[in-house]
Amino acid sequence: MSTEYEAVEAELSRRGYTRMVFDLDRITQLLDLLGSPQRAYPAIHLTGTNGKTSTARMIDSLLRAHGIHTGRYTSPHLDTVRERISFDGEPISERRFVAAYEEVAPLAALVDERADESLTYFDMTTALAFAAFADAPVDVAIVEVGLGGAEDSTNVINAGVCVITPIGLDHTEWLGDTIEEIAVAKSGIIHKGATVITAAQDEEAARPILERCAEVEATVAREGSEFGVLRRAVAVGGQVLSIQGLGGVYEEIFLPLHGAHQAQNAALALAAVEAFLGAGANRQLDPEVVREGFAGASSPGRLERVRSAPTILLDGAHNPHGMTATVTALLEEFAFRRLVAVVAILDDKDAAGVLELLEPVADELVVTRNTSPRALPVERLAAIGEEVFGEDRVTVAANLPDAIEAAVALAESDVEGELSGVGVLITGSIVTVADARKLLKR
């Protein structure tokens, strides 16, 4: 790692990694000073509660299979902030990251001087991404919101294609206490004339989305009506799908990711790419190119296998909506006869809801904490775990390395030398997954 890059990382961190301010004025001022780089390319904008990053990565892979140069902006990152900004599927280099920062930082300082509150970490990475994409240049930017939609820093791009993944309860302290309020916030990324690709939603989420589309004269395509998964079958290393797209049926698609939720994400990604490339009733994309794009898709930290004997899986499910999808995939696609769950979760999450969903599939629970300053204290998580699992099934570990060691020992207990069907699931937060990857991917 270069000294210059380390210095930039340190400068960014001083803005407060978790500080949130919902105000588009400052990011707009900064981008205006930069010459509005976000206007230099078309964009596909994604929001929703779960599945945004996986869907963005699939869109990226499909577009690259069609020979299109892509820029992708997602968050949070697992290992390095450079993962948030990618070109043609690869994280931005240290050199390009430093160059983008040196362009943006002096203008950000001017904005900070004028404002009551400085630009946030996320404001800065958003500006860095948009500037770097314009400088590349990219043919299209695939942009994931940070939180919500209407007041998110990314909502300055007025994307021609918007994707809304399933909406559930999360971040209620910022977005509202009901599904309807959250859907109103997320539908704020829909701008005049856009094409909206939406997952099947509960009625209270669907209504605000359709009302927003009508208000701004956007076209909407809904999973289950205009597109969707027709069939899926478990396969070695993933699944095989048949998808009804906007332009026709695409058969025999191998997706190297697990779970019905990833199949749903694939249908969203395909419809978004069809909309972007102009496919529809009278034009279908080349099925072979679509197969190539999906075969190259990846989603680190989403039921990611990092060890065998015993199997160790990492999954970033951090709310009940996400854990429901994870548990369904575990039951459908992994024949574990003994599974130990390692859980570290953030303080603002529904820990009880997550653990209640996990309890039927996990034989033992190891509770710990991750490196986030927002981590739920181990003692409180242990108390919740004992309420759900019972005291005899809960082990407490002060840190993640000890928790993984304890979980492996528990997974291997009562097993006479045969470790097939024995597993450890590390979950509860993207931060937990990031911490575990650093330990286990060395």
C-alpha cells in the first residue's frame, strides 16, 4: 500500500465513517464545483432493503459481457474503500483513487468552509466515484444508494433506469417506522421519464412506488407481471435458472450464487440491463451473452464459502428480511446435519428478530462482537441469544477470532471423524463478514 493512499484513507476516515447527514445541498455544491461529473454518463440507480449490491454486481457483469465499460459504486466495503468504486468489475487502483481525491479534496474544503456541517465520508466517496467515472470515462455508472433514496447523496444522478429490490423494515430511525414510509423514501430515486424495475413488493411498499411513477411519468416493470424467475434448480456451485425477461425467455442460465433471493436479484438485473439496452417486446438480448454475464457474477460475503472440513460460510444478513432469505437458502441448498452460527450484530438492528429466524437451523450459537463502534455489546447479545436459543446452546466469545475457534470446535464435537455436512455460518453484519474475511482469507 502506497504512502499516498494511506494518507488519503486517513483523511477520509477523519470525516467519520458512520456519520450520516441527509442533505443534498452540499454534495450538489461539490459536484457543481467539479463540473457536474455525474452528468457525463448514463446511470442505473439501485435502492431497496436487501440485495442491492448483489444485483448491482450482476448488472455490472451482464453489461460487461455486452462489451460495455462500466463504473460501479456500492457500499459498504469488505476490505478496502477502493471496492466501492470499480471499473469493469475491478476495484479502482490506489493511484487512480489518490488522483481522484487530490482533485476533489480542495473543492470539498471550500464547501466545508461555507457549511454548518462538513461533508460526510459517504458524500466524499460518492463524489470521488462520480469524478473518477467521468475521468475514465465509463459508458455507464451502476450506482447503489447508501441509505434510503430521496435524500441519499447518490440521488443527484437522475438515472434513466432505477431498480428497487424488495423493501422491508430496516434503518427505521432514519427512514420511518412503516414499510410505506420507507418505500416513500426509497422511491425518491425515481425521476421524470425513468424506467423503473421493481421487485415484487408488499402492497404498502408497492403503492408509494406506483404513485411516484405516475407523478413523474416514469415507466414501471414489475416482477411477477413483466418479468420474473420461471424455474430454478439447485446446481453444483449455484443454481440454474429460466427467467422471463422484458424481451423474452432466457433458458439454462447458470448463476454461481445460492438462494431464491439471488435468483430474484438475477431477474431484476436482467430486466434492468434489457431496459438500459433497449430490449423489450420486439427485441431480445443474445441469450449466450446473457449466460456469459451471469456465469461471471459474484457476490462476496453472501453465503460465501471460505473454508471446507468443516464448511465455513460468510453471510452479511443483518436484518430479519435478509436472514429470512439466508435461512431459506440454507434449508434448500445446504444439507447440514450440524451447523453452528457465529453472530455479531450492530446495536441498531433487530437482534432478536434475526436470531429467532436463525434458531431453527442452527444447533449452537456463538455470540461475539465485530470491530464496529456501533457493535451490540456481547453481554446484551448473549442475553438475547439465551432468550431465543436457551442458555445451553449459547457460547460467549469476547472477539471474533475466539468465536470462530469456538464455533469450529462445537461444529466438530459429536462428529466421529466425518466432517461432511458440518458447518459454521458467520453472520449478523457486513462488518462481521469483513472482519471474518480478513481472518479466514489470508
